[in-house]
Amino acid sequence: MLWAENHNKQYPFQVSVAQGGTKEFVEAGPVSLHFSAISNEVGTFTVLACSSDKGRVPRKGIANLTDLNVSYFLNPGVRPDMPEGVLAGDRNVTGGVARASNVVEFTAQSSPGWGKGLHGPNGGYVALADGSVHETTTRNFCDLLPGAPGGTSRLIFPVGELPTSIVHQRLASKTLSVLGAVAICGALVALVWFSLREPVKREV
């Protein structure tokens, strides 16, 4: 049975550690920890590192998984019953106020956008709680992001950057880059950890 269905339609970051979740680590733990909680639901963790993200390297298994293997943020304020809420997305987000080393808060007054480094300066991918994945512009992203109650979203970001030598090594070996968009969509759909059996496809 799917992870969320076994935990009262909740994501791992909304379930206590005692029940197999990661709730206690939302404000202080690495984002990779939340992905580790769904290891039984994910065939390979390589999808968590976008092929366009030169600051991350893919890792097949859960062993030694760190934020350096993750390209995406998580939004712990979104629940499966909030279909329009942004659950996850590319890590190159701008705007917001830092509340911890890897937690950034966005309110209705914030101006979230996309920075350079992944898919150009004005675009990025997000996964909604209904299971759909969307390529968005900064304008679309601003409309979608305040999906938590009260119009406030506190996003958890992967932290750290690869040493320059490893980045150059990855740039030299392009064998893992098949189609960036396919890898991204696969990672973001995995991020929804199968809260719906049939993901919904919608246009933004």
C-alpha cells in the first residue's frame, strides 16, 4: 500500500518519527532526510538530482543520501487534501526570508521567482499536491506558491554545493543527461510519493 495511505493521507514531514515520519526534522534536518523516509516507494534515488543541476550528483540508493544528491525543495505546509498547493520544485528559488539554514519563508507580500542555474533565469518546475507537474514562469510561480493556510509557505531547501573538481567532472561526463525534462518530471512525481494512484495532468 502507498506511504500516504498508510499514514492517514499525510506526507512523511507531517508524521512523527515514532510513526515512521520526519516531522521533528522539518525545521532542523536536511531535506534529503524526508526523501529517505519513502525509500520503500522509490525505485531509484537518481531522479532526485536533476540532470541540469551541475551542483548535484545522482545517487542510486538510500545509503549515504545527502542534500548534495537532491535538486528540489519541499513544502511541509501542504497536505494531500490541498490539490493546488506547491509540494515541491526546483531549488533555484529567489525571494523570501531565511528562517533557518535551509528554511525560507514566503508570504503573500513576498516576490518568489526563479534564479539562474537550472532551466534559465525565468522558469522552473513544480509539483502540486494533486500529483501534477508543471513548468512555470516567475509569474505562474508567484500565483501558485502561497498554498499553505494563511498564505504563508515555509520551504525546505537542500543545502551545500559540490566541490569545484566534482562539478567539472560531472560536466565532462554527459552520459546521465538523456532529457532533462523527463528526469525532472520523474523526480517531482516521486516527490508526491504516490498520494494519488492516478496523477492528474493540468495546464497552468
